[in-house]
Amino acid sequence: MRYCINCCIHLLPNDLHRQCFRCRGPDHNNQKCPVCKGENKIPLYTDSKQMKWLAVLEVRTDHCESWNGFFCLRKGKLCSLMFGLIVMTLVMVSYILTGAKHGLLLIPSPFHYGAFASNPSLMDNESLSDMKDHYQPSKMNISYVKDYSSIKLIIDTITSKIEFITRQRPDLEELRKQEPHMFSVIPNKFLPNSKNPCWYEEYRGNTTTDPYATNSYALYSKRFRIFFDYLRKVFWNHLYHYKGKHYRLRCLPHFYIIGQPKCGTTDLYDRLRLHPEVRFSAIKEPHWWTRKRFGIIRLRDGFHDRYPVEDYLDLFDLAAHQIQSVLQSEAVRERGKMSNVIIGEASASTMWDNNAWIFFYDNSTDGEPPFLIQDFIHAFHPNAKLIIMLRDPVERLYSDYLYFASANKSAEDFHEKVAESLQLFEGCVLDYSLRACVYNNTLNNAMPVRLQVGLYVVYLLDWLTVFDKDQILVLRLEDHASNMRYTMHKVFHFLDLGPLSEKQEALITKSPASNTRRPEDRSLGPMLPTTKAILRDFYRPFNTKLAQVLFDDAFLWKRT
């Protein structure tokens, strides 16, 4: 029924709505109604019961009167409808949340790769046929068998193009032409009574000169300004004065921890620097050989001014001061003893990151870099020692993704990024050599995940074309995690470090692990089993070659 709200307002509390109905009945006229008085009033919808303000259900403007063909819902029907809508909404919300939890509401990607829940009971070496017993394909997604088969074709194409071709080392003169300033600063010969490549360099400044005023590490990073402030205060006290001239001791590292990222290099660095005979650069990862000397601070920021080699050498000044104190002691000068202090550097990009070459080096052959990092390190220090920490490349890639991805991290998202990266890598190997694709800056920046970092053997073979095998120690993170004392002793022996007391050794081997996975990343769980199977197939030929080179089947990672 429709009533005039003004008429109902003027009714006494004990009046019945039928009186209002007579007022608003078929013969009602707004012009004659003593309450309406011809005004454009708002009709009130209610039922035949006594009017109360809390019973008002709907208010509409006067133009609704023209819809004479429609009828209004009664109060009971409207309540039933509202209740039904609420129940339906709750059911839908519950379904959506449940579906999301079980991975049922994934939107298929352009690659049509299915998603499957992870099962920890599935072993690493199980084949895809074994997965059928653990997982059934979802009706909402394409069967994972079909998904695996389509990606397997991509992997087979990549595998068919794999050729481990030995690269040609550039001669020394070619290197000099590329980096003349570097060769003008670092001499050919070093001090005989130091394990490190150290030499004295004339200092032409005076007591008021700031030796670190132009150091790029200090200028671009606030974290290291305190360190350089300290070096400024003690700098003049550590100069060597001879025949009216001043000399400063310069040093390069004796050893390098060169890789790989997310393979435990930080933990190895933290333990090794506790050894009393080891000193590291002021910055754990200077990234000078791979990035800073080309002017790369962050790849997304483009190029800055190139960091000269002097800025890199400044990072070892504190260690050089300690070595100089030993060299100038009476015992060393009289008996010709050698300083036992060794300097290390631990940039996890050194082994693999040659992405900048394409911007600075010409005369490339079929997209391959003519010069690599190791060429220059060997030219300055052919006796350098190199430590490599590796990890199952499948797990390394997932850890790398969890650490560097900024948003929307999930096992499903990781799966999609792996699939896209494999397609991009396949496109490259169809046109270029394996080495050209591994060192391809454009490709590496385009791939959503860093597949190429896990191709350990490609990089190792290139380092072995420059350095002897006995100069390189290759470790596995899995072995380090299970028996830390054993791996640290291997490192101590490799570096010819002196013995430790039980207290010192306990401090090094029993301290908590460094740089472990963040809690929010652990909550995401493992990668999908189908993703793991795909990555196992992709890395298998590279792991096989690596195990052959190192004569160790542990690098097959059949059981990590």
C-alpha cells in the first residue's frame, strides 16, 4: 500500500492506518488534502499494521506513482530475500577462500602451466610418472602431464644445443689496451715477504690532504663513511717515510670467494673472517670487478662514473696497515719472515656476472664476450686462490626468487616465471652459442628468474681456462650445512692458514648460520612438484658435466 508520509505523521498514535488509507485512497487529491496541501510529498511504503517509525522499509520519490503496474514487496518477503542474499554471500566467500587455499582458483597463464599443491613426501629424483600417484590434475586447469610435456619440448631443444666449447684466452697486450689505467696503477711485481700482492706507492699529498675525498664508495654509500672517517684519522701514521718521500702500502686480495649467490657465501665469509690471520675488504661485496669499475651501482639506475681501481684498493687499507706493521717489525726485517695475514674479498657476482662487457668491449665473436673478469684478475695476480660455494641449482633458484622478488611471491608465480624464462632461454640458444646466451645482458635482464646463475659448469670451465684447478676450491652448501667443521677445515687447509685453539675453532664452527631464509618467505612453502621436475630436467646436463669436471658425483644433486 502507498500512504502519504505527511498524512501518517499527522495521525495520532492511536489512529489506525486505514484512516491514512482513506486519506491516501483512490479518491485522494493532493490539492484537497488538508495535510498535503498540494505539495510534492514523499510516499511511504508499509503494510496494513499500525504505523511505527521503526517499521519504515523503503522511501521513494513521488515519481514512483507512475509505475502503477508494479507491486511492492511485503515486509516478510523482503526480509526473506535479504536473508537469502546474506546466506548466499557467505557461502560464496567461504568457497572462494577454500578454493584459494587449495589452489583451485588460479587463472591460467598464457603458457597454460598447471599448478599443484606440494607434497613433502615426493622425493627429488622421482619422475613425472611417479607424480601421478601423488597428484590428480585439477578440472579447472590443464592436466599437469600435458603441461610438463609442453615444457619438456623446450628443455629438449635447449639440451640439444648445449656445447661446452673451450674459449680462447686473450693475450696480455689486448687486456692492457682495454684497461690502460688499471695496468698503470698495479705493478708487475709485489713484495716478497707478503702472501698478498702488496706494493709501496708514493703518496704526494700532505697532512691536510684527504686521501679518500674522491672515493666513490664513500660518496655513494653512507654506510661506509664512518669507516673512511677512521681511515682518515690514522692514514698519516701508517705512511712509510723513506728519503724524504712518503709511501703507502697497497694490496690486492690473496683469495676471492667468487660465488654463487644464495649458496652460503655470506655464512662462509662470516666464519672465515673470525680467523685471526684473515682480513677482508671493508665492504663484504664490493662488486668492483663485475660492476663498479663499469659505473654500475644498480642496473635499474643505469651507468654512473666508473670507479677507478684506486677506490677499490682503498677498501683494503685497514688490512694493509696491519700487514705493514708486521713488515716493519724487527723480527721480519732481520730474519726475513713473511707476514701470515691474508686478505680476502667476497663478491658473489665475481664468478658469473659479465653483463657489462657488451657496453665496453668491442670485437665480440657471435655475441660472446672477448674479455672476462678472470682474465684481468689473472693478469694482475696469477697465483690468486678462488673459493666457490655451490648449491643444488633448483633450490638455489627458488631461494633467489624468494629473496629478490618484491611482491606477489608464491609457488605458482615462481612456476610461471620459470616457464617464461625457459622460453626466453630457448629462443637465445636457437640463434647463439651457449656462452653467448649465458653472458647475454639483454636476455639476463629479461628473464623473470635468474636461470643462468645455476649453470655452474659453464662459468667454472671459463675460469679453468685461466686458473689451474688446484687454485680453485669448490664446496657444496649441503655439505657445509651438515658438517660445518669439515668444510671449514678444508678452507683453512686450502688457504694455508695456521692452526687454531679449541676456543677459536668453536667460535668459528658453532656460531649460528648467517643470511638464512626470512620467516615470511618460509611461510610460502616449497616450490610446486611440477616446477621442481621441470628444473631438474633443465639443469641435469649441466650438473652431469660439472660432476665430470670435478670428479665428484655429489654435484649431480640426486640427493642433496
